[in-house]
Amino acid sequence: MAASVARHEVLVRGRPTEVLTLGQSINENPENIILIIPGNPGLASYYIRFMETIHASLKSTHALWTVSHAGHCHTSHMTYCPDTIHVYNLEDQIAHKIAFIQDHIPKGAKVTLVGHSIGCQIILRILKYFESNSEVAVVKNYLLFPTVERMKITPNGRRMWPMLCYFRWLVVLLTACLWLLPVRVKERLLKLYFRGRKVADCSFQATIQLFHPKVMQNVLWMAYNELMQVCDVDTVTIDKHKDNIVLYYGATDGWCPQIYRDDLKAKIEGVSAILCEDGYQHAFVLEYSEPVGRKIVNWIKT
């Protein structure tokens, strides 16, 4: 019988967090952990199919954990935790992941980090933070569709900037109105939005959570911070860990154009920066979780 994903609601230094586990959970002591750091929106449930693919292909040799971004999931803590009045910026989310690793990764465990989009930038900061100590043994890092530089001037960054800078409040207001609608109505709206696409059921259910106004407020504020703060790529950290890092770029990605990959290869000799030749999109969790999951498995095995 195949293992099933377990859901945990935890407070990480007071921050409401959803953690999904497959295999050994956060209450156990696995020796090998694959920790997934999401993109934005940072709802862990987007990655369920991705987790299942990796776990099954690796024959359960690794525990699979995905940690949501603080405040990006509607948890029971959001109704009574004082810290939920806070809106988390990018630096908060980086500190949140470091704290999660310190508090929940068992001592001596071998950790493989898998980042998606802004999760890749968070991983670079994690690596930089733990360089000065041996609290955690990170053995490999896979950065998928990495938004680690010049986000504001990318095609998508230019398109999103006016809304993120001037109209976030309007989007949150509209979201609050939609949140009041019956669940069936929200599901119909999403089916219209995704019509013609084979979106994984877990991604469909995760997207429904974005109707929560507090979740949307956190998503948009983090996105604004990303455009403002993710500017120069951290070539020092990448170069230092290049033997343990694989970066995977989309061929037509509006958030990390192919030229960024070419520039990185020119700056760092021998860096493993791979170009996707299969047409997978930046938001791969919607439709391409299984093939991208199999790529991760192949990289781990080789």
C-alpha cells in the first residue's frame, strides 16, 4: 500500500506553518530528508503530486517534507495566534525556513534541498547561513526555475510591478469578497480559469486557499519584496557550493530568462545550469509535477 501525505500544522517561532510529510514525519528521525522549499504562492499542497512521484521512484529511501511559507496557508493557528496579524516579507520567510531547519531537522540527518522559484533564493540564503556551523548536513541542492537575480526587470516582473506596487489593496479586497462565496461557486470559477488544462487536483485545491484575504495579502507582499530585493545573483555562494547545486532553467521562462542562465555559466566556471528542453513551465506544479519529479530522482541517483 502506497504511503500517503500527512499534514501538520505547527508554529515555527510563533509563525503559523503547514508542513506536509511523506514517509517518516517531523515527529520521527529520518536519516535522509528531501526538504522542498516552495515558490510563491508558498502553499505546500501544490507539491503533493511532486512529493508522491519522488517518494515512489526512490522506493521510500528518503522522507519527503514540504514546508509552506509563513501565513500562506489557512491553518487553525490563523484564528487565534497573535502573530497572524503580521504580514511576512521575504526576509521573514528566509528566517522562517532557517528556524524550521534548526527546530525540526534531526541532528545528523542528510538533507537534500529542492527549491522552486523564490524557494531557490531562500536555499542560497540557507546555505550561506549554515556555512559557519555544522548544524545541518546539506548534501545536494536542486534549484528549479530559479528566481535568484534581477526579478524586477524580467518580462513577468515588469508586467506585475504596477499591481504589486500600487494595487495590492484592491486585489486583497476582491479576494475578501470571493472568500465569502460558497465553496462550489469558487470551484466553478477556478474550473473556468483552468479550462483546457490538465491541472493536478492537489494544485486545484491549493489554489482555492488563495481566496483567503490574509493568505493573498501575504502572497502579494512577499512578491513585492521579491521584485525589490532579488537583484544581484549571489555568485559567491553558488561558486562555493557548485559541486552540490543543480540549477534548472525554463527555455521560455518569464521570471528567469534563458539569458540569466547563460550569464551565470559565464560567471561561474563549471556550474551545473541546465536548460529545460521539454517545455515545462515555471509553475510546473500545475501540470508537470510527475516529469519534473522524475528528473529530481534521476539527478539524485546519478
